[in-house]
Amino acid sequence: MNKTKTTALILGALFFAFHLNAQKKEFKNDSEKRKLQHLPDPVPFEVAHGYFINYSVKGKITESKIETQARFDKIFGSAAVMGEDGLPTKIDFTKQYVIAVVKPDTQKETNLIPLSLQYNRDGKIIFTYGIKIGKIHTYISSPLLLIIVDKDHNGNIVINEKFVR
């Protein structure tokens, strides 16, 4: 009887091991693996530099997704600066769109930091950024964060803000 239990236990362990091995699946890409594991898909993006908010539209930006050059030019201006990478980031609106985060004018040092861009289960694109508030300056600034996204990743945009230290 002891021999029968031992054999059954060994057979059960072998069956379980074979079952686990059979469940391993090779995924075509990371996106497929993430979907099966119910993880959000990251969306690639680039941070745009060298732009400012046009004075005529301050406080009047109602949408965060900008899909045309004409709309972008009504809201933002560009400015080159000295040094390496001093030119504004190029944006090709035939292939890309911009997600803009604009905060009210402030005297406090305000850094907007992109944290993640990903699809949620409903197909919406969630942009999460951090905001870091520092010391008071003697001047007023307009905090701005622009990210560039390929139009291959299109959808409704949801903006999430997190305070960071």
C-alpha cells in the first residue's frame, strides 16, 4: 500500500510538471504577452522641447490632444536656444500628434515630468505625468509639457497628474 501511494504521488507530480510545461507559450511580441497578463500596453513617445504658450491663448486651452500643425501654431510658438539641441523638436503632423499639459502661470518652480503613456482596457490612452513644485521665483512662468506620439497609437486621451518629490 505504501508503494502504491508513492507511485501515485510520483505520477501526480510528473503530470503536474508536464501540465505546467505545456502551458508555457511563446509570444509573438510583448504586447500579446501583456494582454494575456492583463497589463497595460505602453505607448512610445518623445518629449518636445523649445516651445512656449502664445500669450493670446493663455488659459484658453481646452483639449490636450493636438492633431494638426494649424491648431498647434495657434496655441504654441517656438524658440531656439544656444547650445547643443537648441532647436525646437521637429513634429510631423502627418504622422504624429501632440499631447499638451499646460498649467496656470505661477511664480513657483514647477516641473512637469512625463511618467507613462499606455492603453487601458477600454482602448483609451492614459498619459500620467508628475508635477514637482519648488521654491518661489521672482518671475512668472507658464509650466508646459508636450509629448509627441505616432498616429499609429490613436485614441481618446485621459490625463492623470501625480505629485512627486
